Amino acid sequence: NYPMYKRARLGMGYLPQEESIFRKMTVEQNIMAILETLPLGKAERKNRCEQLLHQFGIERIAKNQALTLSGGEKRRLTIARSLVTKPKLLMLDEPFSGVDPIAVYDVQQIIINLRKLGLAILITDHNVRETLSIVDRAYLIYEGRVESEGTKDFLINDPISRQLYLGERFKM
């Protein structure tokens, strides 16, 4: 039970389900606020901020107040903020909730690209199709216990997964 700053120092990043941005600050200020907690020089912070803005396609809205962003833009900003500390593991809590289908696809692509860069990612989400389509392994947790685990194909065809969560008519 470490506080968030100790988890970050250990190499963990976290994307909460709820909006976790400073609404009255700009997109750029939101990223800089996290960068300013790190032992970096001013030029290095500015370069890292520009890199994250570009990486997540939010440089065009860098000067916009966060409260004006769409759900997908807020999600991109939140992911960018969670990567400021260059974590080795990124935990995503319900990354597909509260965003439209186009933004869901964008978030999926971001996750796929982060995996290609070698970042370990742990996702908790109720949106089964969106999640199973991008993971290597999945775990079905029911009443606090892991009831089933395996690849996407295994879970889709697993009788326990179907009985407890997916239902008999579930299709990908």
C-alpha cells in the first residue's frame, strides 16, 4: 500500500477511471505540472512536454483549457500525464469508459503502440470486446477470485467465463 508518488518512483504509472486532469489549466500546463515534480532542467521539461504532446496528437490543443476537451482528448491527455515519469508498468483502470467509439479505437491504438515500445500494461475494464481485442492474456475475476485466465480465444470459449460473465451468446 504505497502512496502514488512511491509507486511512480518504483516505475508504475496509473490511469484512473475518473477524470484526473486540472480542468482550469491548459493541456500543456497539465503535463508540465507533473514534469515539474521531476529533477529535470527547464529545457528538458519543455522538450519532454513537446514530445508527449506530439506522441499523443494533442499538440494542436496544447493551449486549450482542459475543461474544453472532448472525452477522447481528455483520455489522451491523461495517458500522456501518466507517462511523464517513464514508467515500466502502466495500470489502466477502465480506459474505454466515457469515450465514444472513435476514441475507443484511438485508445486501443495508443495501448498497442505503448506495448510495442516495451511498456508492460495492466488493464481493468468491463468492456470485454475492446479489451480482449488488444491483450495477450486476460483474467476473469469474480467475487474477488481469479476464476479463469488465458488468451482471448481461451476465455471466449471457456465454459466458466461464459457462465460467470460473458454469457452463451457472446461473440467477438
